Amino acid sequence: MSLTLSNVTVLANLAHLELTDAQAKKSLAKLNEIFALVEQMQAVDTTGVEPLSHPIFALHSATPDDLSLRLRDDVVTETNHREAYQQPAPATQDGLYLVPKVLD
């Protein structure tokens, strides 16, 4: 399947895009490249190939149980500066900034 310049113009109109003729021609070439790639991929015989539920399965002989995330330990790495940050504030209470009421 390949598109024509009029197809690109219609698509641009539907998407509310203003394309110059040069932009439309460039888009036409790129879209036709994408369609050619899709046709090439569809030509590959995939009979007997099981679909993958996760892309890592293709790279490794991993199972879903092997794919747990490796996370770092949750530890505090910075000191608490809340009191220093709140000192210039006009009013605070229990670590929160107090502001004037704006809604009744």
C-alpha cells in the first residue's frame, strides 16, 4: 500500500494541519517508507512463533517470576531542612505554611 499526495492532503486536513507543498511531499515520502516497512514485516512467516507477553523474554530465557524489578534500598540520603526553609515564612504550624483564607 502506498499513499498519494492527495491522501496526505486529506489526512492533514482531517488533523487540522496546514502543510506546504514541500512539507506534504516530505510527509508522503516518510509515510510511504513506513508502509513499506509494515508490508515487509507482514511478509515474514510467523507460523509457530508464540507471541511474547514481555520484550525481555525475547532477549533472555526469563520467566515472569525472573522479571522482578531491582530496586535500591529506600534510605534517607539528605538531611531535613524544613525549619530553615520555613523561617522566612510569615506563619507556619506543624510544618505547614499558613496562608490567608481566600474562599468563604
